[in-house]
Amino acid sequence: MTEPDLTLYRIVDEVLYYLWDPIGIANSAGPRDEYRMYVPKVFELVKMADGPTLSAYLLSVERDRMGLAGHSASAHQIAELLLAWRVRIFEASSS
């Protein structure tokens, strides 16, 4: 992985744990690796997909894998944040 990819991968991990956190474990010192299984796919989508695709994936994880109702506004917000990080990281690396 390139340095920008590694940076983005780490940010995806942090955002999923501290900000997405659909089961609410970040504030209770929950297991740090709780969402790590989703990081590779989310990272791939952040690099290659658009906001609606990424948001739909996050929402499907909440509903289909976690059995939650899902929060589309939150999934959309997290998707937009991750895509903004992608732009920022790769713009910085190309200058």
C-alpha cells in the first residue's frame, strides 16, 4: 500500500469506530476491533465508489449484519466525511 492509502485506511478505521459506531461502543471503551472486519470493504468503497454507494453499504451493514434499524442520515454523513478525507489525502500527496 502507498503512504496515502495507509493514511486513508487508518482514517477509515478511526471513523468507523469513533464516529459511525452504530452499536455505541466507542464511548464505553468497547472492543477496539469491533468494526475492523468492515474496514477493508469500506476502504475499497471510499477509494472507488460514490457517496450513495458507500452510504448504502454502511446502512446494509447496520441492518443486515447487525440487526439494527439503520440510520440513513448517519450513514450518509459518514460516507461524505470519508470521501472528503479521500480528497484531502490524495490532493496533499499529489502536491
